[in-house]
Amino acid sequence: MLPLPDFYEPRQVSQLYLERAGLVADAGEAYAKRHRVSPSGADRFRVAAFGIDVQVGFCTPGASLFVPGAVEDTTRTVEWLYRNLDKVTSLFFSLDTHRMFQIFHPAWWVDEKGQHPPPLTPIFHEEVRAGRWTAVAHPRESLEYVKKLEATGKYVLTVWPYHTLLGGLSHALVPAMMEASLFHAAARKHQTHFETKGTHAMTENYSVLSPEVTELSGQVVGAFNTPFFKMLMEHDRVYVFGQAKSHCVRSTLNDIQAHVLTQDPALATKIWILEDAMSPVPAPSLDPLPAHLDFPRIADDALAQWRKAGMKVVKTTDPVVL
């Protein structure tokens, strides 16, 4: 494995700072010359590293949806990227991208007194139908949304704290990860790809690849992201990491699994999950704990399901053997 670059400081992974683009780009080019790292275009076996929502809003202490364990996950991932720079062909990052008025944010809903629901409030279809909660915009479509969401059997609409707001600091990639992406781009002469998700106000995008509801009142509000899926699957291997293991990572990998089953189940073997580079949302302090809120167990069950489907489950400490 390759050495870590001189500018990298593990203690900075939890911190917010301006990315040092010029310094990192110069260091990446010098590093490539020193260690004879060739451009990605020369790779015969193409490896993608796919980071799901490695953003300040989920990975930095103090953020509204900070996932405990995310700092350690990010540290392991950043160091894995540096040490395997010569083997990672392409870098992909999803960016959860929201604004204030979205169907899962407090501002979207009011009760009979005009009060917004606090974060983590579940919004049930029957409550909306009965007037317990009313949408401040698009009430007919909002009622239809919660009904369709519940019908999927996957989720009940949850009101989340405002997070990863477009234009805000919480939307940005964690600075230490951003520097790793810049370093990779400069050293391997390959542009990092950023894929936004969650921009439509009327649907949720836990998965990078598809929204929870795709049509409301005859209008399309989202669809499976075929171009991005193809970009990933054009590689011979795809390493997956990010946050949270119980939510956006799980939904994305479930979408990948379902989609490859319709094409070629053998494609699942291209997916390599870095299990020590992701953490679940903690379960709430409830006794008894409802099964649908036991997020660590849900994440572990999903991991077993992915392994059974043919995906590889590995750690950042495992050698990357091509």
C-alpha cells in the first residue's frame, strides 16, 4: 500500500475548514511522480469508490443529523483512499440536497394551531386525512404522498431536522474527504463525479438511485437514475461507503440489488461493501423498541441480505487485490 500524504492530519477529519485545493493538487501531482502512479485512463481493471452522503450534515459532530461513528468511518475511508490511490480508478459521491420547504421538513406541515411538527415526528396518512397535520402547500398531493409511501411498506413519512441545505455548510462534503477527492483527481488525472439527490420538494430520496414515490396526481416527481447506475456498473468493481448504513446506504444498495436482479444477478459481485466505513442511525430510547426503529438491527439484516445476493463485504484494512 502507498503512504499517507504529508499534509494529511487524522485529527482534522472531525473539523470544518476550507479545503486547501492548491496545496492538495500540487501535492497530488508530486506524489504521483514520486510513487509512479499512472493516470486512471491506463487502468485495465477499473475500480470505483462510491461515497454515499459523506457530508458535513451527517459526518461532523454538532450537525443536525450527525451519525455517531461517522468520524471514525470517514477517517478509515480517507486513509483507505490514500493508501489505494493507484488502484481506485474513479471517485463518485452522492450529495443529499435539500431546501427548507420539502415534504419531510418541519416547515411543510402545521397542526390545527398552526404549529410545525418537531423533528422525528411520524406523519401518518390517516392523521393527514383527518386534519391532524396539514401541508402548507400542495395539500392534495401531500395526502396522496403519505398514502403511497405507507403502501410501499418501507417507511412512514418522518419529519427530519433541516439538513444538508443547498448553499449551506452542512451540504458540503466533509473537508478531509474533499481533500482526498482533490488529491485523487490531481494524482490520477481523473475528475471526481458528484451526484445530487433529494432536490424535488415532493418526494424523499433515501436511495441515490430512486425516490420513494415517483408519481403524484399524474405528475412525475422522480425516476430510477439509470445514467448514474450505468456509470457505476461500467467499472469492474465498486467499493461502497458512507452514511447512514441503516438509511441512505441501505436504500441505495437495495436499489442496486433489485436492479441487477432484473438484468444479470451476477452483477451483484461487482459491489464491495466497506462495512467499517459506515454506521447506522442509533435506535431511539424506547422500551419496548419497535422493530421498525431498531436501526442497527435493520442495518445488520441488510448486510446479511446483500452478502447472500453476492455482494462482497470487506473492511478498509483488507488488501485491495485486483
